[in-house]
Amino acid sequence: MDNKHFKRTLITTALPYANGPVHIGHLAGVYVPADIYARYLRLRGEDVVMVGGSDEHGVPITIRARKEGITPQDVVDRYHKIIKDSFEGLGISFDVYSRTTSETHAETASEFFRHLYDNGEFVEKPSMQFYDEGAGRFVTDRNVVGECPVCHAQGAYGDQCEKCGSSLNATELINPRCAETGNVPVLRETYHWYLPLDRWQDTLSKWILDGHKEWKTNVYGQCKSWIDLGLQPRAVTRDLDWGIPVPVEGADGKVLYVWFDAPIGYISNTKELLPDTWQTYWKDPETRIINFIGKDNIVFHCIIFPAMLLAYGDGYQLPDNVPANEFLNLEGDKISTSRNWAVWLHEYLADMPGKQDVLRYVLTANAPETKDNDFTWRDFQARNNNELVAILGNFVNRAMVLTHKYFDGIVPAAGDLAQADKDALAEMESIKSALSESLDTFHFRDALREAMNFARLGNKYLQETEPWKLAKTDMGRVATILNIALQICGNIAVAFEPFMPFMSEKLSRMLGMGNMTWNELATADVVKAGTELSAPELLFEKIDDEGIRPQIERLERIKKENQINNWHAEPQAPDVDFDTFCRADLRVGTVLDCQKVPKADKLLQFTIDDGLGQRTIVSGIAQYYQPEQLKGKQVVFIANLPPRKLRGITSQGMILSALNADGSLTVISPDAPITPGAQVK
């Protein structure tokens, strides 16, 4: 890592909103990568500080508070604790995890605004904003819903349509209404202070486009797009009753906009941790600042926050890198907190005790580093069983068991090295080099694969050297083989500490290792000869289908609930004249027989008593009914449709079904017995 001109590193992580718990999307996008990097630097013996905290201001918190009939402070107190505890439970190693309702933060953010205000760095101008007359307050774009002007989905937010992903302004919505009250808002003039980003256009362009071409392509590309379009002034205040009051006379009812307030939290958190030396981590050119964020925060951390720091002056350093990730989806669908479509960290820790590292491993293996990626419970199960158990756990257990069997659990000394031993040691050097390179460049998914190569090497080494066959003839050779195998185990403990710290700590204890350092990686003396090993323990356990079934069933329930909750009646079809309607001959028939159509998952074949005889009808409802459920049932069908062949069967009509909110179909039947052939009028 070429950090010779840096004496220290400050790592910041995006502040999660304290209006709900943390989910796997947050973890994969921000917190697991940041923790991997911080742990890696600590292993290298570097001066590193990682700061984080809860973002406790903004509209989502006030909405939840009003919905629950409690105060915003009650909301943030609850979720700050849940978030902080769950981060600790997963081993996210913050040096400080604070909150934006702290006194230190309020003072820091107020002073920051006032400094820019006094130096003339803001412009004040009027704007038109939606106002809820019934509630007597301004409403933000996110608190306005309506019909999307792009895809015409109902329930689109005033800043974004979650169905088609279009970015919107609230005034673009069709039939807008306030999300909380249902009132139709009106436009009313207000005024706000704006940070004129256009003043910093040239400076930011040179800093990013010329000076940081090494940034990830998704980050660099999004910044370039914003800069090429021309930067515009950005509001830094809002009309709200929850937040840090604007520290200017005559600004009653106005607070600092959450995206101005929140990044200052990085500074206030550092102050809280290091009240006497915090400026060293923010203003010393020999400090390297790294912002870990998700892709939705790129513009704030690469353009807006740097512009704030530039406007403030006084030596504030800009970030050296902003390794933002893309989004993680869940079972093929976008994670959504409003739809409860997520795997919540605090629930995972309760449901899967002792499996913190499994989640860390899977989220890193599927990290959305260059494009959106997907988390599925089947992949979670497969990676645990096929990689953690079968590759890593299997090798460590074999090496430990063989050492206990042949040397009573005492690490044997190595003798003269054979070519296989030398090859293994050389491969460890190669793995370390590739692993370090990947970590230095924030390619954590590649780094994890390299770390797993230590375990693959170990399995291959034992399989080729076969110490169990040599035990009867050459115990000296067995001693050397098991010494090398245990050195590979020790290297696994070091290499995986950034990724799976709980496993690493357990393995290092089993091997009798002391404090680990990155310099020990790829060495043949990380586990000392003569050390007494502890009893072998399984590092990972297999997860069967029953182990993940509750998680899969939970998501299936949530999907059905969302379908029902989001159901809207389809718009009425165009009018038809009465004579056209009357030409459709609707009748009641009795199902004499019903069976599945071979090689057609959705089709059922009916034999219907239609009052005139028997007819065959093929219907696409096999996903919702078993044939025996329908035998003897009366149904409504269209009798005068032209015959049509389906899968080689001539269908003489159409059975009528209603589409439910969850997407299923229900056959329409009379509520009392009707003579077959009766017409529906």
C-alpha cells in the first residue's frame, strides 16, 4: 500500500437513519467493507480511526413519531440503541459510534453553519414548496405521494418512484397528496439558504476529474455526470420542527437540512472520541480520509460535503477516496424498508446465533462493488456448506485432529523441507501479495477469494502429502507436513481477521497464537513449534434446509402482504355498448372431472356439465387449485367463445376467475346450487 506520505487514516461510514434498524443492504454497501478495511490497517500496525453514528434528524423520523404518537426523540433513542447494539453484535469495530442529537454535534453543526453564513458563503432566496393547510406545516418531497408521471404507478414519492426508479420533483406528481394526512397540498412561498455549488465547479472538477482518476468507476462516473451538467446551488435549510435550529435571527421554524447536518457528524464524532487531537485527523495533510458510503450518497460525499469543507477553509482536508458500492437486492427484488422487504441485522443475530461471520462472509462474497448484486437464502446456505464448512473448516479440523493423533496436540518442529513444502510456502507468499493488493484497492470481494485460497492450498497440500500414510514409516516427515499445515492454519487466522473476526479469534486461540500482525502473514513461524493446541472445535456447522426455512417463509409472507397492501383496482376498461355485452353467453356449469394437463404447470383440463351435454375447457389456474378441489364445484363460464386448441386439447369456452390482491385467482361460483346451463343475466 503506497501510503508513505500518510501518517494516519480516518475512516468514516455513512450515518444510518435512526427511524428503523439496519439491514443487509446497509451492511454490504457500507459497514462490512469499512470494517474490513479498518481491521486490515490495524493489523498492519497503522494509526487508524473509524467513526460512525446515527443520523437522528430528518423527515422520516418525524413521520414515524407522528404515526406512533410519540416524540422524535423517543424514536431515535429506540433505534440508536438497536443499531449500535447490532453493529457491535456483528463485530463492526467503530472507535466511536455516536449520534447527531448529541450536544457535541449540535454545537459543531451550528458553528459550521454560522461560520459559512458570516463569511457570505450562502445565498438566500425564495422557493415554492408544498404546504399542508390541514396540518399547518410545509411538507417535503418525500412526504408527498401521487401517481408517477413516468410509469403511472400509484404511491410514487415526491422525490422518487420506487417502481420505475425515476427521480422526481413533488410538483411533477399527478394528483399529489400528503402521505400522512391524505390532504391535497398547496404551493406556498418560503425561503431558504443555499450553498452555491457553482462557485466550486472548477475546483471540484480539477480535484475529482483530474486528481482522482483512480476512484471506482461508478463513483468517478457519477461525479463526472454531475459536474458536466453544471453544479447548481443546493438548499441547506428546511421548514421543519425537528432538527438543529438555523442559528440566525429570524429563522424560526427552520432547521439545518439533514444532508448538511449529517456529514458534519463525522467531525463531531471525531471530536467526541478525541476532544484534544481531533483536528489532526481532519486538518493535517498527512491524514488520509476515506468515506465508505452507498451509491445513493455519492453526490453528497464527493461534491456537496467537499464544497462545504472548501467553503469553511481553515485547513479541512478532502477525502482521499470514496469507495461507494452499488445496491444489494434481496431474493431478486429491491430492498425496501417501507415494504419490510429486508433482512434486518438485529433479527438475524437473534435468529442465527453464533453465525455473525457467515453473514459477513456471504455479504462480502456477494458485495455489490461494481453493479447491483443479489442476496438469497439458498446462496447463503450453499456458501456456508460448500465453502466455509467443506473447504475452510474441513482443512483446519483435519490439521488439528492429525496433530492431536500423532503428536498429542503439540505443534511439531519442521525438519528439512521437501519440494512440496517449499511450493506451499511460495504459494502463501503469492496469496498474500494478491490479498494485500485487493485490500489496498478496496476490492474486498477479490480479497476474500484470495484469503480462501489459503484454505484451498491447505486441503491440496494435505491431499498431496498424505501424512496419514507416512505415519508408520517416517514420523519426521509427518512432523514437517503437520507443521506446515498448522502454519497455513495460522495464516488463515491472520488473513481472515478483517473478514471473519469471530472465527479468526477462535482459530488463533485453538492454535495458541498471540497477537496477530499482517507481517506474520505468509511466514512459516506464525504457530510456534512446541505450542500445545487446544481441543479441536468445528469452526462452522452445516446449515440444512430447516435452518433457513423460517427465513424463506417470512419473506414469502411479507411478499403476499405487500401485494395486498399495495393493491389498486385496475382502471375501468373502455365502455362497450349493451348489444355487444349481450352477445357474451355466460352460463353456470358443474365440474364433472378435472385433471392436470401433462407438461403444462399452469393448465387444468375440465369436463363440464353445461346443461346441454358435456364440454371440455382448459383453464390456467393450476397454480391455485388441485384438481380434486374443483370436482363437483359449480363455475361460471363463457359458452360461446370459438373453440381453441391448447396443448393439443380443444377448449370450448373460458372459466371466469377473479384476480386477488396477492396475484392469485379465485374461480367465480354461485353461492347456492344452480341448474347446469343456467344463463347469467
